[in-house]
Amino acid sequence: MALTSGPGDSDHASEELRPNRSKRTTISVAELLGRPPRLVARSDQPVLVSTSPSHGHRRARGDRGQRHPALLGGLVVLIVAGLSGLGMLSARLEERSIAGDANAVAIPARQWLDAYARGLVLTDDGFRARLVQAGWDSGRVATPASCPRAACSFNWLVATPAMRVDLPDKGPIDAALNGSTPIAVFGSGGDWVEIRHPGVRTSEQIATELRARTTVGQALSRLPRIAADPEVRALLDSGQVDPRVLAMLAMLAQRGTIRVLELPAVRGEDAAGQPRRQMLLAIPPDGAGSLTQFFAAQSGPYRPVSVSQIPTGLLVGYPPVAPPDLLDAFDGP
């Protein structure tokens, strides 16, 4: 079943999104649009937690009998400044204890893991210590020393400079690096940190998926029922949008007009070449309830990991790494 438009919408979009019947289809947008949603319980929502030091404000009251009010005021200023300096120093020491390098690329990498990583993380001893210090269960973080000679078992691989260069025996680690795909990249030069996921796709598979995302994205971009700014349309037209987001936009367009305010990037993922897996939608006049219920009813790969109402709209996010071949029924141009 091709994407269709409502009364008054253009017909060419549905023609361009007609699936190729000769291909085997696993989970396609066409199939998704042809079946009613099933209500499922929502999963837990990972939350990015960031801390920033706060300092209380002190006010010195002058004593009418004080002979040197300027001196007293100066002492108060010095005390407050000293406390602030200690707070800043503490923050810097905490940052260095977690990051350990000048550009602190490990901090955003750890925050990404806090929010999205499930299962076992493989990394070097130094980054493992930082994760454990930040509150991670030590059993969830493995090091190359725990790898057998044949291969390493992991759900996520954090490739640090030390892991790439300094390990004396890199056989299993080389296999892990070569058998995984970067999902998020932080930093540049020699101090960059990669978060990788097991599995490698061939260049032909990557090109096929990009063509499919481009085909579906361009057709959605031209649907009158999808209102969006040029920045959003450019991402749709270039194939830089996650298949799950594309599928949900297609379904929402079946229901009526929807406004896409933004397709926000997840920090580090643009640098890794990953498509945008978040969307910020305008809340309709009748409130966010209908949209929230719509996303709560989705199941399988189309079930969001988070649905949050923020001041500017409804922010919907999907887990990293979409299942392969969600758009395999659609031909590229």
C-alpha cells in the first residue's frame, strides 16, 4: 500500500512511494500504514542528567558601630569569591576525574551512554573507571582483559584513544572495531571518542537504505498535510531522517495536518553520519493528548523511547540504531 493523501492533496506523492512488489518485505511503511495500531505499555524513558554547581548568595549587613565597613565588605567579597573559586575548582576536578583529557570528550560520551546504552559496554580501563565513578554498575562495563582470544562480547563499544593505540594485544579489539558501526562521535583530532554498535553494513546496503529514506522523505516533504520549515524539508529531501520518524509522519499525515517544527540532532550522532531520530511536533489546538495517545499506541520498532511535552511542542525520540530494512519495499530514484 502506498502513502496516500487526503482530499485535495496532490496525487504524485503516492505514485512516488509505491513499493516495489518484487522485493521481499519485512516491516515496511506500506505494511505499517495498512494495519491499525496496537495499544502497548510505554517503556521507561532514559533521561539525560546534567549537574551544574550552584552557589548561595550571601549578603553582609553592616554594623552601625563598625569602624571599618569597607574592610568588612572587602572580607565578605573575598570569602564569597573564595567559596566560588573552590566550587569552580571542585567542578574542574570532577570533570577531569571523569574526562581525563583537555577537551573533555568523555563527558558527553558518558552522557550519551547514560541516556541510551542498554546492556554491556566494552571500553578500556580508564573509561571504565570513569563510568563506575559516575555511578555505573561495574558488572555492566567490560574491558579487553575480559575478552577471550576469539572475540569480545558487547552491546556497545566505547573506542577511546587508548583502546585504538595503546593496547598491547589488539586482536579481539580489532575484530570488535571492524565488526561495529559508529553511532556517536565526540571530539576530533587524536582525542576523539566513538560509541559503536555491533554490526556492519556493506556500502551497497548503506546506499540502498539512503535511497529509500530519500524517496520516502522527498514524498513526505511535498505532502500538503505536512507543514514544515525549509530546514526540516531539506533533511527530508536529503534522506537524513530515521525510517521510524518517516513512518510516523506518514501515519500522522493520514489523520490530518501535522506541523513538524524541528528534527533535532542527538549530540554526537550527526558526526557519525546517523539520521535524525527525534522530531518536535506542534501541539494541535485540542491539546497534546491525541498525539500522545497516538505514539503510546505504537508497537515494535515504531514505539518511541520518549514522548515529552516541552514549551515549544511535543518532542518524540526513538532509540539509536533502527532495525534494518524498514523501508526495503521502496525503490530509490
